[in-house]
Amino acid sequence: MTSPIMRLDDDYELTSQQRASIDMVRQLIGAEAASQKYCTPFNILRWINAYGSAEEGAKKLKRHLNIRKIKELDSLEDQTDGIDEVFSVYSPISILGRNKLNDNKVLLFEMVGRIDIYGLVNSVQTTPFMKNRFRIMERILRHINRMEEESKRISGGVFVVDLEGLQLQTSLVNILRGPYRIMWGTLLEQYPEIFSKIVVVNVPKFINIVWTVCMPFITEEYRSKIIITSEKWRHEILEHIDAECLPVYYGGTMTDEYGDERCRSLIAIPPPPPFPRFKAIPSVELDVVFVPAGGRTVQVYNFEKDSRLEIFMHHDQEFTMVVLYSDEGNKENDWNEEELQEVYAGCERPALITIDHWKWTVPYTGFYYFCYGNEKAWFKSVAVEYRIVSITGVGNSKAEPIREFSA
């Protein structure tokens, strides 16, 4: 049987330059990393294309492979623990099939205009929600990878975003700039080049406002992939999707097994408002850590391997968070982030009214650096309310940091 690192690249449609770049990435990340199931030629190629070179792509891919381990992404598709399933119903993304009979792209639908965006933002808890979104992205990636194995050509998603029903409210701009930007920014950082095209249909008259708000945080690469259709969208969409692959409602000829021209058994439509209230969490008194403008605050803890932690967090401003690990404690003046291992994936956290709540198993015995960042702010500090509880068989106890300092 062929080893994963020795894939039969000759079967794939790749140029000699692409083959050389893929081989270079494999060498740069090392044989053990390159042998992982994720490291198919086309998955590697997406990182090269996204970052412009094999060297930069390899660096970003190496971090992604660590995040895959941290988040257990290889098995996330079948997981339910710690995932809020409500979002699968009220904010679904549907995988319909292929985009064209003679193409190998995966056709996706999201009924954004039907989602109770305001109710969702007021109910969402960041960690369970993002785990749900990562699971969807893994499912999309699996479909893309299967299409690539069948066709031997690079694939991607053709993402139809339906804005029918979207209402312009004052809070929409803040939602787009805040939670929506952070969610998609976090996902696309870990799934580069996953969408080949984003086709926006049922466009409201205020689309210019939406576009103006979104444009600053959409990369130039993705701007070129976004197709905003006109009132003749049912005709225009056929440039990107064959009629045979598209529901009748969208301008195609496809119906589902029930004869539904919208194919509602295949394309999930979110239920009408109101969005369900957020789940109840244990009542707990929160501590506060202050993060200065333009800086970071670091709290150091000492945990044993396989310890279970219950974490509560609330904040009314955006900030970044990452957890780093060392098997021996660094002194405050010897703080060197480059020498530490990322064990809880760093990301930006949106400001929400809910208290985020999740459980985490400590991977190693040693010292853990909870790093809270406020790097984008010029003047205003961030107050992060939190509580870390150590779960034991004889009761729970508050985890106390052994040191706190600014970095």
C-alpha cells in the first residue's frame, strides 16, 4: 500500500511548478506532518496559492496542522460533544452536489436572508457556535476532497448566498463589522481558497451599504470571487451552475424527490424568528482581567495532564486569545512566545452579550500561558470577565493564576 506521503501525484492535473512547490512544502513541514491524511496535493496547493509561495504556505500549513490536532478536526465531522446543534437548524449551510455536469466544484447554499441574525447574535455562545461552524467547514472540505480524488483536478466550493428577506436595521452594520467579520475571518484563515466563487442572489436595494461595510475586511482575492447578481439573477446564475444542477426556483430544472422546485429537502431553510434563547449555564462569579490598549495581559497557570477545566468568559469588546504551553516555567523577564507551544488555537473573539462557556482537557503537565490581546486598540483597554474552574472527582475549585504580567 502506498504511504500517504508518497501519493501518486502523477495521477493529478498539476503543472511541474506546482509539483515542485508541493514537494518543497512537504520537505519544509517534515515527513511526519506531510504523512497526515489532510496533506493531499490539492490541500497543500491551496496553502501555496493563498500565501504566494511554498515557504510561506508551509509555515501557515504547519500551524494549521497543529490546530487540526488541537480542535480534533479530522474527527469533528462526526462529533456532537460541545457543539450547539441549534445553529445547524437556525443557521444552516447546505451541500447540494456539483455545480456543473462537466466541472468538479461543490455547490453550496446559505439562506442568509432567512436567518434571524439579530436573534442569533444575542443568543450565540462563541465556542459552541464556532465548533459548529468548523464542523460544517470540515464537511465541505470532505466533499471537495472526494471530488478531487474522482476528477484528479483541484476543486472548491461554489457558494450561493441567498439574501431574500434580509432587513436593514441599525445593528446590522455592527454585526457585519464585528461577529460576522470575526467568524468568517477565523474560518477562512484555516480553510484558504476553499470557495471558488460566491454568488449572491436576491440582492436587496441596500446592498451598497452591506458591501461598503464588508469590503475593508474581505481580502482582494475573495473580492474577485464574489459575484453580486442583478434583478436577472436567475439567468446570470446559469453562467456558474448548470440548470440540471440547480433547483427550478433558482433558474434551473432540478426538483427534489417530492417535486419541490425549491428543493427544500436538500437546501435547509432556517425557521422563522424568534431564535431560541441561549442555553442555561451554571451560575458563577466572574473575575476580571484588564488588557491595555495596544498590549497584552498574560496569566500563567500550572496544570496536570488530563485535568478538566470549565471556562466561563464574557466581554463587551473584541479581543484576541491564545493559550500557550511550556513544560517549565519562564520567568516574567524571560518571556519568549516563540519558544512556547500553541495548545488552544489563537483567534479573535467577538463582543457578545452572552457568557461563553466550554470545557477543556489539559493536554500536558506544565505551565499554561493564557494570553489576552488588545493589539488593535489605541486608547481603550478591554475588561475580560472570566472564571476558570478545575473539575475534580471530589468537587470543583477555582483555578488561580500563579503569575500575571503585561507582554
